[in-house]
Amino acid sequence: MSKQYIVTDRVSKPDSFMMISDDTTALDDIWHSVVPHGFDNEESLHPKVFDTKKEAVAYKNRIQSDHLKDWDNPTYEMYAKRFGYKKPVWKVEEFKGSVL
């Protein structure tokens, strides 16, 4: 069985993590879900699963770039830091059937 991959950001929010969801249809149409820490309803989570690491990296690079644009605005950065947010760090993870 070949490896599969998902794209997540597990560090930028103190109370949750984010993942690219399966509602995503293309690089120009990326949707993500925010999952609170302690969430235990695994079957309701639907990450976008990639069959190649190369494709997952392309999506990771796009969402990382899009989310970092917000941080170019000093007002946004000040607001985000005030609530304990950090700059997003999206990563490609090997998917073994569970996001949690």
C-alpha cells in the first residue's frame, strides 16, 4: 500500500489545529477546517488526502503563502498575537487513517 498525505497546521492556534479539508477542489479553491483540541469525533473529520507527497507539498505551499499574507498587515499581526496566535506553519504529514 502506498503512502498517503494530509496537510495540517498544528501550532498557530493555541486551542485548535487546522487541516485542508476534502471540500478542496484545486489549488485556487483550498478549504480548511479548524479542529479544537480535545475533539474526539474522528469520523466527522474529512481531510483532503493526497496520494503523492509532491501534490501535498504544492497545496501546503499555497495555503502557507495565503495565510502568511494576513501577517503582512500590522493590525492583523497585533490582533492575532493578542489572542495567542502564531504565524501559521503548515506541514505535510503521512496519513495513517487518523487526523487526531
